[in-house]
Amino acid sequence: MHQSVPTPSIPAQAQQIIALVAHGTATTRAELAKSLRLAPSTVSLRIAELTGLGILAENGTGASKGGRKPRLLRLDEAGGQVLTADLGGRHARLGRFSLTGALLATTTVPVSVEAGPETTLEAVVEAWRKLAGGEAAALSGLRGVGIGLPGPVDVNTGTVQLPSRMPEWSGFPVRAWLEEKTGLPSVVDNDANLSALGEHHASLGPRQHSITVKAGTAIGSGIIVAGELHRGASGAAGDVTHTRVEAAANEPCTCGNMGCLETIASGAALVRLLRGQGLDVATTEDVLTLVNLANPLATTGLRTAGTHLGGVLSSIVNFFNPDSLFLTGRLASSELFIAAVRSRVYEGCHPLTTQNLHIGAACTGQDSGLRGAARLVLERVLADLGPGQ
């Protein structure tokens, strides 16, 4: 039976047009209509809307193919910018993007989520101002802001839900707070979800499927189905960190349960393990420094952590059958860790699920979450164009 493909929403159509023009794949109305399989009238309407937003501009004409010369489209880089942040336990990485998705500048500032939401977010907003131009009025020329948080997020309300590592944030209205402080449309999501979104659209096509795992002090993951972020019924899809694993035995976890993957495969778990073995480490970075120095205890610990993570991911790969499994976060900066994950996944999966599976480091590196947040901010800007057709 023939299965119809749903027509993309207006924001999705607009994002596709921006991407095609940005890549030079299509620079005229006719080329866009052919590439997107949309009616010329629909393409013209979307172009008019994007021109009105200051994202697209028409400049010059192309070669005639028998009729009137087509008008060429280009991105208007002066159309506005957005700011994003990827919040970790001890630092925040911030980015400045054009509305076309081009990353213009980044910076990293020290923060501590343990200081509470308002203190932490004040530091982020101040850093955003400096990144935007250094003055309090600098935010006035922006279109929106987006932030990724290291905990479960209710994207409908913009609040943090039951976070194990940042309890003071539970129920805090992050989105409303940001919009009040900046006067800008704001989006808030889980950091691993944003990393998944950013990496997928940098590496794969809109019809493909992927999993992105962020392995640092803690572990998180995001799932992309046919180019779209899959959050699940309660927004917890992809939360592999609290999967119960036999090797963790009765080790207590920050979530209140025992034997979670996080207790044996995260950066925090490695710090605890190596300190117990007499090594002077306090952070994930300290662990990686010892690995780079070929310390046998650190090397074995990191390889074992990757094996444990790969064991959990093998079940997910068997079930979901993605095109790619991307690894990001500080632990994924080590090829030793990636190799351990890859080996365990291949060992534990059916050959059909791994015959074309790519497993490797995220090509966007530490900026994957920033890129995902920028994409959601642009989606919100474009959402004002109206509902899908």
C-alpha cells in the first residue's frame, strides 16, 4: 500500500529553504520547488516570509533557460543573530549564531549549577551580553536565546523536572526567567537532546535516524527519528544514565536508586574509582590527563567505562536500528573510550543493525549542543509564520 509522506510544517519548510540556499544547492525559486517537491506558489510564499524576516534576500539574476531570467536568492547575514548556551556542572559554553545557523563566535565561562538557578543564569546572561557586544544594550539586536541544561526539562513549560544533579533547579521556570531578563524569545531543553539535534543535522540527512550520547561528568543521550528530536511521552526519552546494570551492583546513584550506569561509566564514577585507588584526581579532565600519560589505572578505568556504556547502547541499537551513533562530551575526546564503546556495541548487536552503522565522535565536538539550541531558536522564530499546511 502506498503511504503518503506528510507535508512539512511551515517552519520545517522554511528551515529546508534556508539550508538549501546556504549550501548553494538551490538558489532560485524553481530549484527550490524541485528540490523540496513543493508547489512553486508555496515556495514563493515561504521566500516572501523569509525575506520579510530579513533572513533571505534577492540579489542579481541567473541564466535564462528559455524564459525570464530567474532572480537569485542569498542569505542575509545581517538579518539577526541568536545566542545559545550549553550548561555543564562547572562551566557553560556559549555561542553566537546568525539566523542562517552559521556559528560566529564561542566562549566558555566558569559557572556552578550548585549555586542555584538564578545565580547561574545571571552569569550566563552577563556572558551573553559580552559575547554579543559587551554592553547591556547588546541583546537588543538579537532574535532569541536558547540554553541546554544537564537535567530533564519540560519543554512545554521551560522548567527543570526532577534533576538528580541540580536539585535546587527542580520546577524553576528557566524559560520565563530568561525571557523576562533578556526580553527575547527563549528555548530550553536537555543538553543531550540539543547535542543530538545539532550533530544530526551537521552529519546526516532529514530522513535518517541517530543517537547521540554525551559522556562527561554524567551521561545523557538524545534520539533523532527521521531528522526530528524524539522526547518521548514525558520528555525522558534517551535517559540511559539511570539504566540498571549488573556490574554496578548496589552502588548508590544521585537519582536515589542503586546500580545505575552512571555509577560506573561516567566521569564522576571514574574520579571516585581512581581516588579509591590512591590517585589524586578531582575532575574528568584530571582522569583524561592521566590517560594521556598512559597511567595504567586510568587507562583501564576509561576502557571499562566505555565497555559498560557500550553494553547498554547495544540493546538500544538493536531496538532502534539507527544510521549513526555519535559520541560527544569530555570522555568521547578519547579514542580509547570510543573504541571500547564501539567494540561492545558490535559484539552485542545483531549484524543487520550494525552492517551500516557509523559509531564515532561527533564532528561538531563541544559545539553540538550550541548548534542544536540555535536550531530550536530559529524554529521558534519561524513558527510565527503560522501552522503547517
